[in-house]
Amino acid sequence: KNYAFSNIGRLTATNDFNIADLATGDKPVAFFIIYPDYDNSNYSLVATFLSQVGYVLAKMATLAADSKLNRRVINLYEELGNLPRIEGLPHYLNVGRGRGLVYYLILQSIAQLEVNYGKEGAAEIMGACGNKYDILADNYDDAEYFSKQIGQTTVIAPSRHGAPMDTDKSFGESQETRRLMMPDELLRLRKGEVVLIRSKQRSDLENRSITAWPIHANPDEGTELPFSFEYLTRFNHQATFDELYGDKKPAHNDIDLKKLLLDITVTTIEPQNENDDPEITVKVNGHSLNAENDEPQVEQYTSEQAATDENSDQNTENKPALDLKKSTEDSKLDQDNIHRSEEPEPKDPKKQITTEIDQQATPLSTLFSKSQLQMIEKGVQELLTQDDYAEYQSLDSVEAMTHWLNARRAMK
């Protein structure tokens, strides 16, 4: 439903940014996504964009000669737990490192992952992370998880045997196994104290084989992590959004959505012979189109055209609008001139294609994710014949799908 709002429509209608530039551009690119933490109504847009970035870059790397991106792309997902599910994220984490995609996931707790990805999905994401940092666990479950990941050690425990007032007591020692850090210790980490688990680090900077022991950075050894205010003061420029933007307007602010609409008209002429296929004529914005093979050629509309279009609208302000009613009447006259037999054969419901598609047709991709469409297509392919499946693949909107399903119901 988010895409039905005009402001979201203008934001997503055009694009002045190429995702491929993140890995192949002449200069490094830093792309910031800023979204309000007080309103989550449009969070799905952020998740969709991040999923698209992962898909495009993973595909580029796969098609490259060495299966790697020209430049490493670092994805820093701050407060990932507040975003909806990002489709494909577990897969991108598993294949990303070898292809030049690096991911930093910052969470408040592992439970946030379980809410959006399920218990198995959260475990898959955690398992795909090569380095895990614990700055301070917020709950016992997270502390227990890191305590188990850190591992165990053997300690010498002294023991004493004898009566309370007896001077002849025996002393001994025994070996006991305990965790390197207990959950309650992880719940009391100090400022700058961090535990790092390097589960996939098997070589050092000189490519020598190593054992990846956990790292405990702490103030006692002078290895604690510094705070950002201690070394990033030159980036501390506090300002409101109004002060940052000034008189600037978003690039999509002046986009006219009406100029991006497609006026699609489909005219069907039933055949005189039952074995013949109907004659279908498709017009997109008044231009004829082959319904089976051709793709509608939509004129590119970028943000740079906004000012030009605005001036053009002022020049054509007094011109009469297109008489759609007259166009419809002309189409009906053409239909009346077609020779038909006095007693036509009964129509095949399968061939009763709607004569007009609403110019505001809803693409299937706005209601279903890519993985959902693939799942639906797989199920349909198993149920339909080859000809029916080919007809199904030509459907690209909710309205066309509805008409197709109604026609099949009428056949039964």
C-alpha cells in the first residue's frame, strides 16, 4: 500500500542513482539511508532497496570473470532489528565475502533477528557472520550464547579435608572445567570492554595458519576500544535537517506522475472459425504493439526533465485535452464494421480476453516479492499444460491475472 501514496510514487518512479556504481564507478561512493525511528510505516521501502542492492551486486559478481566485484562494497546495517525482513539477506551473507560484499550487522539483541527471520533464519544469519562482537549483552540469553561461543578452560581447584578444629587437615587439588567467561560476567562488561569471536579466521595477515582464539579487549590490559568522541570529533557537526538542506529540494519533488502512466487498450476480434485464434490488437499510449512478443517502450523520465516538463505544461496549458470518449466511440465503430455471421459459434471462455485494461494496472511485483512470485510460478507450472503455462507467463498485472482466473473458472 505504501506505493499508492503520491510522495512514495514520485520517490520510486525515477532513479538518478545506479546501484552498479557502488562497485564499478570511477570514484568510491558512500550511500546513506536515513529513516525516522519514530515512524516505521515506510520501513518496508528501506528493506526492499537493501534487498535489491544485494541482488544486483551478487549478480554482477557472479557474471564477472573472477566472480568478484571490482571494488569491495561494505554494507553497514545500523539497528537492523528495527527493519522488516530483508529478502535474501542470509544468502548474501554466505556468498558475499568471496565476491567482495562485506556486511556489518548491528543489533540490540539476537531476539530481534528471530522476530523477523524466525529462529532458524536467525541462527543461519548468526552462523554466517565470521566475526561476532559483544559490547554488552542486554539479556541473559545473549550472554549465554556468547559464553558458549567463547569456549571452556581447565582450572585447578584447591580442596581441604578435615574436621573444623582439627589441626591435621589434608589439602588437595583437582582439575575442573569452566567457561572462559560466564554469562553473568558478560552482563557486567565495562566501558570499552569487548569480546570478539573470530569463528572463520584461519590465517593471519601473512597467510600463516592460525587458531582463531576469542579476543577479550579490556581496560586492565590497555586494549579497550576507544569511543567515537575521542577520535571522530571533526565529524561532529550537529545540525537539523532544515539546516542541512537549506533551499534544496529533492530531485523527485517536481515529477509529474501523470506523465508516467501507460494508457493500454486491448482490442480482441473473435475468429469466424472455431479453430482460429482471436485477433488481438494492443495499443500503448496510442501506439500499436504486438501482444505476444513486443515490450512497451516507455520514454525515460528523469529528475532533470522536471523543469523542462513544467515549462512545457505552461505552454500547452490552454490546449484541449485528448477526447477519450471520442476515441472510444471510434473504436466501437471499427468493431461494427467487422463482418460477423448471423449465428456465431459459442465463444470459448478461454479466449474471452478483456477488451480494455485499466491504465492504472497494478504490477504483480508490487504485491508479491520475487521469492513469492517464483514459488507461485513453480506451483502453477506443475498444474498447467505447456500451452496454458505459456499463457500464464504473459500475465504481468493483478488485473490481467484476475481476468485470466475468471476465464478458467468459466471453463469448468
